[in-house]
Amino acid sequence: MKPEEIQKALADITAEADPTLKHLKLASLVSAVFRERSIELVVVGGSAIEFYTEGAYVSGDLDMCLISPARLDIRTRQELMGQLGAKGGPRTWQVAGQYVDILGEIETLARTPFNELQAPCGPVRLVGPEDLLVERVLVSVYPQRDEPAELCARKLIAVALSGQVEMNWQEARRLAERPEYRILPVLEELVNTVAHELGKSSPYHS
Amino acid sequence: MNSGNPVPIIPKGRPISWEDWLKGRRARRETGNRVAPEIIRRPSSSSDRRLRKLFGGERGLPFKKTEEL
């Protein structure tokens, strides 16, 4: 992107009052600037859930992870974020009135591809809903009950059961069974409960 | 998109356009609101201090109302 294009995008993001759009436009701009150096990022955590569910769950910052390369030296991170007029670093920056965290390599056990959203400055990759769902279900009960995590999982399940987000339920089940999660009974119960509340059939009812 | 489900799905294996994603916002919010409260912002987190400083005492910008989506 040319410097003037970056400035125009930053002005638009700074002026954006809708927190979800602000996050998404910023994710698009950051992705575009990094992509020019052959670095691929993916949105994870609460921001990704927000883009899937409109769940009014904005955590206040935008979390992104590296897809490739798996590691990025500190100088490159600072240079790239510097193109956006960012303050701070080396993992958290303030840009256009938001915080952006660029974390390490994406942790995913899913076999499903990342989703992609065509945003104003270019594509934004989103971690798959299966990964997000199983992660939230685990956090909702370990190390102790976490209601916001459960509520996020409920919203994700609801939009998937309603045909608004494509979810591979078999993949979610496979992930939940893995030793890294061991959360399948909780996942099945939550999916069955939400399906019942929505009057829909559950993919986990035998 | 099909006639039985006018809300564009966020698909697997192919990108969703910006326009389609925008079109589905309200429906996704409404669906989620059927099974959980509309706003589930965490009361606090490790980022609390920096967020409240940035957002004038709040942890983020105010959410857009469902009817405005």
C-alpha cells in the first residue's frame, strides 16, 4: 500500500465509531501491510468471535497471530507497525484509537481452513469457528467457571445452528475429544441445550 | 445465499464479501441474543488499565444497537 493509502485507511478507522467495524477495518489494514512482506496473520480470540457473532463482545483490543512465518523478529514487527503510525510494541501497539496485539504463531489443532473476509483494505483471515468454540467451552469450565466464555460459546453455537456461520460439527467434536481439550461432554451438552432453546435439532443428538 | 436463508452465511473454503458480511450483521446479533445477553463484555481483564485509559473509563467503544446494524 502506498503511504497515502495507509493514511486514508487510518483516517477512516480513527473516525469509525462502531467498535466491530473499527476492529475489522484495522485487521484488514494490518493484514495488508504485513502481507506485502509475505507475512500472513489471522485474527484470534474475542475479536474473531465478534466478527462471527456480532456478539457485542469486543474486548477492547484486536488479537492477531502469525500463520507464516511462525516467528517474526522484533525489528520487522516494529518497522511494519511503524508504517501505521503505531505507538508501543513489541507485541502490543496503539493504532487509530485501538490496541492491536500481534502474538506468536497461531495455535490450532483444527483441520479446517481459516475463514476469509474480504474487508476494505484486503482479506482478513479468521481462525475457524471450531477452534474458537472448543477453546471457549474449555475456558468456560477450566480452571474455574467463566460465564463470559460460556455466553460467547452459546452465541457461536446459535449462529452456526441457524445457518449463519458454517461450522464443521464433526471437526469440533474431534477437537473436543483431543487430549489437549478433553471437553467433549461439556461441548455436547451445551450444543444440545442451545439447539433446544432455538427449537433446532442438535448435530450431537444420536 | 438461497431463498430459504436470506442471510449470507460465513462460509468455509471461500471468502465472504464485505457486503455479504455487513448484510448478515443484524441477523447474527439477533440470533445470538436469543441464547445469551446482548452485551457480554468482560468486567475486567489483564488489559483493564490500558483499555480504560484509552476509552475514557470504559473497556471499549460503545456497541452499536442491534436496530442500527
